[in-house]
Amino acid sequence: MTQSAVPQVFDRALVHARLRRAVVGGYESFLFDRCAADATERLAPVMRVFDHALDLGAVSDGLADALLTTGKARRVTRLAPLAAATQRPVVTGREELLPFAPASFDLVASLLSLQSVNDLPGALAQIRRALRPDGLFLAAMLGGATLTELRQALVAAETELRGGASPRVAPFVEVRESGALLQRAGFALPVADIERITVR
């Protein structure tokens, strides 16, 4: 029995090229900053200092700085698609292929990087393996209702102009599905919630 290939929804080389262009152009990082502040707020009541944390996929030092400044992590390793825009050492790599031994970290945090991986169940399973048995995984992703108005406008315009529509916005995981994916990957006590942010 052969294993079916993972559908390639995202062109990862193109995603990274556009990310590199945004970073070089001085992109506005308000959403990432908001997620980093939320992550540190969620970690604040945790009565534990994490010995070794992994900042998975971030393009700036914001999360690593916050973890170290608040004293929640003694050491932070960053795995990022780009080595640019950082003052900290970074391991260049992909979220879908983690170059770490099992049980390497007691905290893995990922902000706004997992929604563009092609094999999300596989990436979550690798994150689980990289965590120590009592480790914590904290992630923020764009969810299912993200960019609803843009989707509707594009479908309406393309239908009117061409008589049909193609998906122009990437698919995002629904909150119920994310909880199920965490369970499938072997995480104990998974919690998934939604925070809606209106951007004008």
C-alpha cells in the first residue's frame, strides 16, 4: 500500500519570496506584534520558566525577545524561513521539516506561520515529537473566517466579469478542525479558541 502524496496547496518558494520582499520593504508587523503580546499574556499566569523554547517560523525577534524579557524562557532557538531582520541566531528551515531531535524543547511557540504549510497534520506531529513530555505548544494562526469580506467581493466581481469564480484567498483552518488536528498529533489537553480582530 502506497502513501498518498500531500497536496501542494501552497507554493512554499513563492511564499518565502513574498515574505522576503515584505521584510526588505519594511512591512507593517502590527498583527505579529499583537500575537506576540497575546502569547506573553497567555504565558504570564504559567508558574514555570521554560528551559529551552523554540520560536517556530517568526520573521522577527519580537517573540524571542518577549520570552526572554519576561523571564518565561531561559534560552530561545529560532527556526525561520529567512535569516534577515534578526539580531539573534537563527536556524534557517521549514516548519514542515523540523531539524531537531525528539524532546528538544519544553516550549514551542509559532505565530502566524503554520497557516501556509502544506502538511499541517505532519508539522503538528513533528512539533509534538520535538516537545518534551511535559512541554507546551502555543500557536496563533489565521482562522477560517479570515478575509471573509475580501473573499465575497472577489467571488462577486469574478462571477460578474467571467461567469464563474476561482478561489483567490488561501484556505484557513476552522477552530474545530484545529482542535481535532492537535488531538490527532498526540497533544494532551488541547485548547483552541478564536480572537476576532477587525482591521480597517
